[in-house]
Amino acid sequence: MATPVNPGDSPDLSPDLRVRIDQDSCTGDGLCVQYAPSVFEFDIDGLAYVKNADGELQSEPGTHVVVPLPLLTEVRDAAEQCPGFCIYL
């Protein structure tokens, strides 16, 4: 189970922006992993998942993670380019 993150605890995390992936819609294309590998990663099932601030894969469906401020653009671009339209901000 994901450990909740309080964005106010870290100046490097966006207080407002969280991201999740809907694995039912994920095509496994990997654009998200290319755009922001510290936020997205493939699991053994070939689908992309989000990673928490510690870099741990969050495989529980519907898990949101806080987007690191330096990666806001990359995460947004990943969501816009995703062929499965499965990245939710």
C-alpha cells in the first residue's frame, strides 16, 4: 500500500499536482517512462505505473503520487502524448 505523502513536507513536490495511470487503458508504449523515468516505470506485466518520491513502484490500482516540481513539464508532456490516454493529472 502506498504511503501518503504530504506535499508540504518537501519544497521539491508540487502541493497541487498528482498523477496516476489507469492500467486498464495503458498500451505499454512507454512514452511516459521515456519522458519522466523517475515518476513512471514498467512493472512485470508490461504496463506503466507511477513511482512515489522514494522511487518505489506503486502497483495498487488508482494510486496517485505527487509530481516533483522539476518534472511538471515532463509529466504533463507524457500525459499529452500517451497513446492510451491513461495518465491523469
